[in-house]
Amino acid sequence: MTLTNSLLIPLNDSITSREVVDFLINFSLDPSGCHITFIHVFRKPTSGEELMGKKFMDEQPAKYKSILEKARQRLISEKGFTPDQIDIVLLTDPYPSVTEGIIDFFKQGQYDMVVTGRKKMSKSEEFIMGDISVKLVRSLDKASVLVVKAE
């Protein structure tokens, strides 16, 4: 019997997300016992995003699918994963927050761990903007959450 670890990894268009992928490539992780799901969660658009127009909003799913696909290809070519070991999911029905989308998707699936990035923030930035990684650790209290700290 083969034990498979199922990892849920939310990504976006940030340096922090790229560092999460770099971490996975450099981490001592055996691809044969692992299944990864890369997700991107769309949140309700801000008024500023809505001002960018319908064309801008309509281009976002393709943009993020491309980002997730690049991460997938890196793990295939640089780490030895096979294409069937890595899924890509876009949660296009907007959530009130990215954190809520990740938690909801995690609870719907059979995942052993969430791997997320965390950028360095001041206390005031963290207070105002919140921190997805902290919210995940608190909300998924019976799950493993690996936080990759980015500079």
C-alpha cells in the first residue's frame, strides 16, 4: 500500500508564491508519494479593480491559470512529478476573502496539508491587511499548515 500525501497550495501572482514553488523544488520531497493541488482563489473585486473594466476582469482567469500551469511545469521538469500528480483549480466564483476560499476548498477535499507563503509585514500592515497564513493556522486547527516565509 502506497501512502500519498495530498498538498493544497494556493498561489497568486506574487514573489511569495514563487518562493513557495522554489521551496517545494528544493525541499526533500518524494514525488512518488505526493499529490499536489494548486489553487487560485478569486475574491470579490474591489472598486478599483472594477474600474479597470470588463476586459481586465475577463482576462484574470486565463492569467492565473497560466501562473498555476507554470508552477506545475516547474515541478514536473525540475522535481520529477508526473502531470497526473498535480491538479490546477481556479475558484472563479468570488469569495469574500482569499482565506475563506482556501478554507472552504480544503474542507471539501481530502488534503493532508496546506502549504502557503507569508511575506514579511510590519505589525501595522498585518493588523490592517490581515495575514492569510495566520488565519489558516487558526482556522484549520486539525490540519497541518506549512508556512514558507518570504523576504
